[in-house]
Amino acid sequence: MAAFLLAVFLLAVFFLVGRFLETFFFATFFLVAFGAAFGSFSAFVLLVLRETVSFILLAPSASLSPTLSTPFLIDLRASSSL
């Protein structure tokens, strides 16, 4: 239950930041992280760390030209085996 509440809180924070920046990057994060939160907590933590680092590195380029394809893709099948 605590993992679910943490997931909802972090998703809300990232969703609000994503709405502020208006990029597709956060929409992808929202869907992937919410799905991972129901699978495994360690996978969710790794996704949050991975997305946070990629946001820091890719935010300037993502905000300049938002597209449906991002250079940072996550395969849930790989993270669900953790």
C-alpha cells in the first residue's frame, strides 16, 4: 500500500511538471511508471531514477521540439525481471 501511495504521489509531481513544460516525455513517464508500480517496487524506483536522469539530460532538447518519439525508451519486460 505504501508503494502505491508513493507511486501516486511521484506520478502527480511529474505530471504537474510535465503539464508545465508541455512535453510528451512526461506522458510517457506517467504511463510507464504507473504500470511498473503495480509490478515491482524496485522496478518502479529504477524507472524513477532513470527518468529523472534522462529528464535532466534531455529536457532542453525535448522542450524545444516535442515529438512522439523520444531517444529514451524503456522496455518494461526488462525491468519487470528485477
